Amino acid sequence: MTANPRVTVWNEYQVEKQQPEVAKIYPDGIHYAIAQHLQSSGLTVKTATLDQPDHGLTDAILNQTDILIWWGHIAHDQVQDTIVDKVHQRVLSGMGLIVLHSGHFSKIFKRLMGTSCSLKWRNNGEKERLWVLDPSHPIAAGLDDSFELAAEEMYGEFFDIPNPDSLVFISWFEGGEVFRSGCCFHRGRGKVFYFRPGDEAYPTYYQPNVLRVITNSIYWASPLN
Amino acid sequence: MTANPRVTVWNEYQVEKQQPEVAKIYPDGIHYAIAQHLQSSGLTVKTATLDQPDHGLTDAILNQTDILIWWGHIAHDQVQDTIVDKVHQRVLSGMGLIVLHSGHFSKIFKRLMGTSCSLKWRNNGEKERLWVLDPSHPIAAGLDDSFELAAEEMYGEFFDIPNPDSLVFISWFEGGEVFRSGCCFHRGRGKVFYFRPGDEAYPTYYQPNVLRVITNSIYWASPLN
Amino acid sequence: MTANPRVTVWNEYQVEKQQPEVAKIYPDGIHYAIAQHLQSSGLTVKTATLDQPDHGLTDAILNQTDILIWWGHIAHDQVQDTIVDKVHQRVLSGMGLIVLHSGHFSKIFKRLMGTSCSLKWRNNGEKERLWVLDPSHPIAAGLDDSFELAAEEMYGEFFDIPNPDSLVFISWFEGGEVFRSGCCFHRGRGKVFYFRPGDEAYPTYYQPNVLRVITNSIYWASPLN
Amino acid sequence: MTANPRVTVWNEYQVEKQQPEVAKIYPDGIHYAIAQHLQSSGLTVKTATLDQPDHGLTDAILNQTDILIWWGHIAHDQVQDTIVDKVHQRVLSGMGLIVLHSGHFSKIFKRLMGTSCSLKWRNNGEKERLWVLDPSHPIAAGLDDSFELAAEEMYGEFFDIPNPDSLVFISWFEGGEVFRSGCCFHRGRGKVFYFRPGDEAYPTYYQPNVLRVITNSIYWASPLN
């Protein structure tokens, strides 16, 4: 495990600039909110966004990245295939990848999964409860049996992904659905974690348990060196 | 796969005799209701109960059993260890075992799992919805994305079992819990399926989707030759 | 399970035409040898090859295919992406896919795995022994603890694939390597089986145990309805 | 992860006292050799043996143990069931357990697995090569693609255990067998690692790669706190 993993938080950074109600929650972008928290907990953190040259993911940056966090939603198609190729290669070579929420439809996640990654969804701010399925897993460290998010978008099964190597969380939704919301995958020398919560309409990335899971997953997904 | 598996339905057969409201639902016992359905679908079926000599599980019976279905609740401790040893040995040698509902605390299931098999529970007749997590699995054949039981006992995570070899269903409960309600395990030459629904207070074993799952699991768990 | 699955055996059919010593073993192509055996065992079988229009995989053919068997080696790049897209979609919709030997580097297998699918190899006709890791798995039905191939190409770990949903065989090679040679994957509504043996220089696809495994895998991978 | 896990190395400590040729290799016992190495690498280590009161595994000792390492061979039956019960309970509550070599037939391992844990074996000092199947797993950190032991007892498949949650190593043996030699299991809140090498007739526990694997597994299996 890398003692002090270097994290890059990537965000397409579109909805925060287009929608005032999102900007109120994340005035400097979702990437900034996550990066701020990780930095304050002692990690070395960079950010990168879609509109930067090479989407901010130059070879120099990727080579200094132990963990890449990915948030995207409405602009997956704008991510260039050459960059996706490089990120894919880096994951297989050992870089950890943490894919958040609507990133399930990103090119890089679909490439790594080999499936459609489709799911059911409904966005009307319902209650979500995440249950820990594997209390021995390091990503569940420090959590109770379950934790709640007061309002979130719903994602429901069938989630078209390969069977995860470890299934850490299952979400319960008020409206009647369940979802595999914390999924670990080993791919090549790299480790991938998909974590469901984080629609832009809700202040999810300020929620302590959500941040704790992201931090735990950074250590779990770190390259072995 | 055995073309025509021979099934034995085992039931402790206590609550049906002790509780009039259960007897109304299952006048001849839960084993009888399940066996009736399986027979009518063309399978070769026997039943066996706790109060019979050797709990109805003599060597002769076990040797003619390809699939053993197990329901127990209040009398797990009365099952003799020598019989549990024999059933255990038969499973490792290839006999399929289908453990229903409160059978999670049976001696044979705990022996095969190696864990406590504990879980959360609450019995006030709430709605359960079972979601299919693996639509490619033969136990899910013929089902929609999900199916509902109007009233059932709740079982909730953390369910202390080994990670299943295949996870076919996750249950959603009205009160806020989730549960791994359809779990496949390979043990030795045998296959084990745990299926959650079936508290004695509800007519669950007359529900067509529940019966379909049990039938599917019989074919899946059949010995290979 | 489909009672009578319709099988299409696809072969790039190049080495048999280019190399006389291969033509001696498979005068009508590898696809023909496999198809002949499957037909004689009562299955409905078609063949398709690279040089046919649409590589023989038109919509009409694909829609009548329950199981696609894939052999390719030197011409993976000549398979058109539009055909790969269609096969991919069919697998996620439920068609079974059986990938043989050097098909590990086919476009369709790499697409479904999301990894490089690279491996070690050495071709000097050494002994291979395949060990059954899961005697309860239907693909191992009718086999002993292990079976041998007198001479084969060696494939060795690390094989860069996702962790299989079931690992049925591990190969031992005379020269010192091991390999996950029978791997099951669930992808969408489809099932995928990778089976290692079958270099064109050896009469592997006439070997009874190899043919038995392929037949077993056809039933295992069949669509559910 | 526990920053500084407290390790207890348990050994039945019989063959070293009974067989002079073993005593030459391990004059103070296998437990002493392992403990010495772990201590020198900075870990907090105790030892415990069969002949001590409560086999050295009193409540006080168990409560101060984060990781229990287990070696046994000819005296499994002499381990009292009450101690096995306590160790079992501690594992389900989070204590890590590392079971070495012939410990596959220990009461505690069989209890946790729920299967017979039987295997093939032959002891004539043949070459073993351990191949890394998952280079992203922390137990494989710092290793090459494979490593060799010049002379060891052979263990061969079928190894009757549940499918491991992660399979880190497969052994190749000179005589023609393979074996799942590094297996991870999650059980309750605890983690279990089975590691194959270590017959008493060979100086295996002085081998740097073997010691590295044991050390890696200590960190992997540590309680989460």
C-alpha cells in the first residue's frame, strides 16, 4: 500500500456552471469540494477538469497520480478516446480509480467493465440508506451497520456490471428499489471502486460518512509499489 | 444435471401443530404445501419431519435424495448431531440442499457456512420486494426484474454468512432494510441455495414466484450425474 | 436453460489454409471439426468464417444463435468493429459465448473483459494437465479429477482477465507454468466461457475430454428462455 | 487497518521435539522461527503451544491478539473444543487468522470452512513454484510473477474448501499437480488467509518470499478497529 497516495480529482465541471441551484451547493465545483476535504485530511491532491487541455490529464499528471477520482454526468461523450486509452492503461498498470455516481456511464468505466453499465433511476430527492454487506472490508472501516442520506437521486437494479470482486454496500431507497452502491473490482494491477452517491442536486459530498468512504477507498485502491 | 431429481422436503413441523393461525394457512404442514406443488409439476417428492425416527432422514432415504429442502424454526436444537453429520456428508458428496427462511439458524446451515448466520429481524407483516441481481442465473429464469410479497417477516443485513458464490436476489423491505435473499454456495461436490421468504404466518409458499424460484433452484442444485 | 440450443461455430479459418501441417490435422478447418462433433451429438450447428460477408455473422444468423463459439488467432484485427458491436450486444442480451484458446486476444473477448487479456506463452508441444477446481460445476460433469493433453502450446499466468465468476479448471504445464484454463463470466443476461486448449498445431479438438467440456459449456451458457 | 497488529504464533510443537531431523531445522520450534522473523521486522509477537495450559490461548492472550498464526500437523485432535470455540468467536469478531500448511486439517480451519478440507499429497521433496494470480492484491506486494521453493511436500487439487474470496497464489509441482496455495476468506468481521508452504522437513519458514507473504497477510488480515 502506498503510504501517502497522490490523488487527482477529475470532474467534467459542467452542471455547476450551468445550473445556479447546483452552483449554490458546489460554488467551485464538485471536484473542489472533494479535493478540499481530502487535502484537509492530509492527502496530496490535484484537480483536473474537462475543459483543460487534455482534460487536465496529461502524461505528466497521470504519471504522478496514484488514485484518480472520476465524476461526470452530461458530457461523457466529450472525453477524448485517446485520454480514455491512457487512463485505461494506467489503471491496468496499477493506478487506483474511484468512479462516483453518474460516472457509471463514463467511457472509462464502461471500458473497464465491458458491459452497458445501465441502471434504473428516478430523481425526486428520496431517502437512501446504505447498508454494509462486508464489515471486514477496509472500505467499511469506522462505519455503523448503515448510514442515511436524507435526499438523493435513486439508482436501481438491475445494474449491468460484472459481479464485483467485493460488494461493500447495498442501498435501500424509499421508493422501493435496491442498488449495489459500493463495488470493488480488480483489473490488471489496478483496483477500481464504484461508489453510488453524489447527484449534483444534493450536498452529498459534504456528508461525513460519504467522505469517509471515499477516503477509505483511496487507501484500499492505492498501488502496491 | 439430473434429469429427474428426487426431492425430499424436510420440515420440523412444530408451529403448524402448535399455532391455530398457522394451521389455517398450512393445515398439513409447510412441507406438505411445498411437496404438493412440486409433485404437481412432475417431480418425485418425499417428505420427512422432526418427530419421525431419525427425523425421517434414514440412510435409505438420504441415499435416494438428490435435493433436500429444509425448513425449521423453533426446534433447531432437537435435530440430532448424528443426522446433521450425515446430511453434511451427503451435501459434500453431491446432494443439493435448499435452506428456506428461518433455516438460516439450522445446525446444517451453520455447519456448512462456518459462521454465526445471525441477522436482523422484525415480524410485522411488511411488504418485501425481491430484486434480481443476476438475470443470467438459472434460478432467476422466468422472473421479471423484481417480484413482491405483500406481507412477510423482515430479515436485514448484516447477514453473517460467507460471501455467496452467486447472489441472485436482494430483498427490499418497507421498513428500511435490505437482505441477500437468494444465495448460492458450492460446497464439496454439492450445491447449496439459501432462499429467504417463508415465515409461517404468511401464505408465502403458495406464491407462484416463490414456487418458481424453489423449482428453479432444484434443477440448479441437482447432482451432476 | 434452452433445451436444444442452436450453436454457431465461428473460425477465422486462416492457418488451416496457409499451413499444410495444420491442414493435415483440420482439412476442413477447426470450425468444421468442432461442428461435426457437436452435430453428431444431436445439437443444431452452423458455422461461420472471417472471409464470408459480415464474417458470416449477419443479423439473421446472430438472431438464430443461442451459443457462439469463437476461434481466432492471426487475424483478430480483420474482424470489423460493427460486427464486434453486434456480438457484444447479443451477449449482453443473453447469447452464450465460448471463447477458445487464442481467442483470448479477439476483439470481442477483450471488449467483454475490459482488460488486456495478455498472458505468457511458449509453443513446443509440452504436456498439459487440466485439474478440476470445482467438481460441483456443470462444466466439469463426467470428468475425472484431471485430464491430460499429450502436447499443447503453453499459456501461463499472469493472465490479465477479471476474476472469473467460477474457475473450473487450472492447467499444469510440463515446463513449470500454471494457467486458469476454464473461466466462467456472467455479463449482462449472457454467460461467457473461456477454454484454453486448442492450438492449431495439435489435434486437440478431437480429444474426447476437450469435446465433453465444450459440450458441457454449451448447456451451461445457454440463454434462460 | 491496525497500524501495529499484535501477533500470536501458535504451534502444536510436536514434530520438532519428536524428530531429530526436524529439530535440526527448527531447534526451538516452527513458531519460534516465524516469531523471530516477525519480531525483527518490528511487529509485536507472542507464541503459544499445544502443551501450555489452554494451549497458551487464554482469554487474556486472545483478547490481546489481532492476528493468530496457526501451525499444526499430527495433534489436531488434541486441541480442545472449548478453545476452538473461543478462537472461532474471536475470528468472527474481527481477529485475523493465518493458517499454514497442514493446518488445513485443524479443527478451527475446518470449522470456518464448513467442508472436509481434504486434498492430495505426496512428500518427496519436489520443486514447488508459486504463481501470483492477482498482482493487485496486497498479499502479493513486492513479489515477482512467481517464486520457487526447491523442495517441499506436494499438496494437490481437488482441495475441498469453499471458493476463496480472493485467490492470490496457485502452486505448480514438479510431479504434475496444481494447488490453490494462497486463499483469502472473509468470515464475519474477520479475515482468514490460508498459505500452503511449510512442511516441517524443509527450511521453508526461512525463505524470504515465504516470510514476505506471511508479513503481507498479517497487514491484510488486521482488524479494522
